[in-house]
Amino acid sequence: MIELEDAELPNSGPSAQTTAVYDKMGLARRLGVGRRSIDNYIRQKRNPLPYTIAMGRARFLESDVMNWLTEGSSAAARRVQHRLGR
């Protein structure tokens, strides 16, 4: 996991928020699934797992992943929710 300061905040002083950013392996560990599952979640047609490309690789913001889980509009998101006990 990488922690980055939110560069879009106008007040980036001592109270600046940090956002967790995961690579595929880090997110797989966080969700308790395999890396191949993360690839499948990205490719699903209904409610794909959101990601961005940074340094040529997929990166996942924790807030985006939590929103994806909360929506739970795909079977994959519901399975992960169940696994995490939510």
C-alpha cells in the first residue's frame, strides 16, 4: 500500500487527507482474493472495479474500491463483501 497526499485539496497543510493506493497484489491481499480475481473484477461488464494507470500499471484508490464494494451491484462485489464480513 502506498499513501499519497491528496493533491487536489486546497489546504494541503498539516490536516491534509491521505488516500491509500494499492497495486494489484496489495489489493488482492487487502480483499483476500488472488491477483487473477482482481483482473476479472476489472474486466467484468457490469460494475467493473475502478482503477487508474500510473507508472504503466493499474493502481486502485481505496475510496474507489470501497465505493465499488458498497454499491454491490455485481456478483463479484457481493462475494468480496461476504468474504470481508460486510
